[in-house]
Amino acid sequence: IDNVNEELRQDGLSDAQIEKLQPIISLTGSNDEKLTTIAGVLAESETGLKGVEETRYILETLKTIGLNNEIQLDLTLARGLNYYTGAIFEVKALDVQIGSITGGGRYDNLTGIFGMPGLSGVGISFGADRIYDVLNTLDLYPKDSINATQLLFINFGEKETAYCLPLVTKARQAGIRTEMFPDAAKMKKQMNYANAKQIPFVVLAGENEMNEGKVTLKNMITG
């Protein structure tokens, strides 16, 4: 923390400003507790509170999926590149003493230096050598190398996605190779994707299905 405070001073922040940041810099507790603390510090900032709610939505969605990964909110995390303008992230493998195997973050208008202003995105990079070391150390190579998707969940929007994600998890736990389309694109695009990848079954869950607590299963081979 002392090093962080010193870097803030070098960036021109006063001692009073640095002191105000201490509740955030020294955050402890669960992710929910950290968000509560951050919301208190940013109570007068509409933009800050919006960021808190967006982060809370991401963490709640991860709970819905039922991932076994350990997700830790860390406001002191720093990346080596200085073009990030929003959230950054790193992934570490448990049970091995290896640094981050994946990292990235949000950047706005990075492409402006290449003559394409106004284009934002999220970038991610993978440390292939480190991932290889983790696979070797923990003997994590899959016994079955067949990766073809068997079941695709159509994406109708945020509410429908929240409804489907637990079902995606259950399907995977049952040994069914399952994926969910990443965004609420037009139905034709999603169906074309299923056909292009030769996915035999598609799951549709719109408003009617959610109200009735069920899904519609479409056989892409027989129609």
C-alpha cells in the first residue's frame, strides 16, 4: 500500500486526496462487502455508482452460472500497458506457483492512433508457455479431445441469458458440449452460426418459455 500511495503522490495527488482513497486501496472482505464500501465512497458520483452496479451485475451473473472459479475484486490490480481505460483483469492458476496466465482489459479509442477513431473494445492475451506449464504440472490434459458443440442456447437478451445460464451449466455437467451465443444477434445470424458449426440441437427460451418454466429444443438436422 505504501508503494501505491507513493505512486499516487508522484502522479500529483495531495495527501488529502490520497487519504480519501485509503478505504478503496485497503479493501478487504468478500466481493459484496468491497462493493458496499466502494458504493459508500462514491455515493455522490453518478458515474461511480453506475460502475458499481455494472460490476455487481457481472459478479451476480457469475454466481448464476455456478462457476467454480475464484473471482476476486481487486482495485489495486495494475497492468504493464498504459492504454487501458476501464476494467482490467488477470487470471491465475491455483495450486501452482506461476504468475498470471491470462490478462487484459477495456480500452477506448486505442485504434485512434492507427487512424480509426471512436472504436472501443476489450483485449485479452494468453500466456501459452505458462498455460502449457500448468497443464503439465497439474496433468490437466483432457481425456477426450473432441470439441464439437452439441447444444447451442440462442441469446434473446439479458433476462433470457440469465434464465439460460444455469441450464447451460447443467448441460455441461451432464457431459453435453454446450455453448451460449455471446450476444443477442438476429435469429438468422445465430441459426446460421449453428448450421455452420453443424450443431445438432438448439435451445430457444424466450418470454413464453420463461413464463412456463421450460425451453424449446430444436433439432437442426430434422428441423
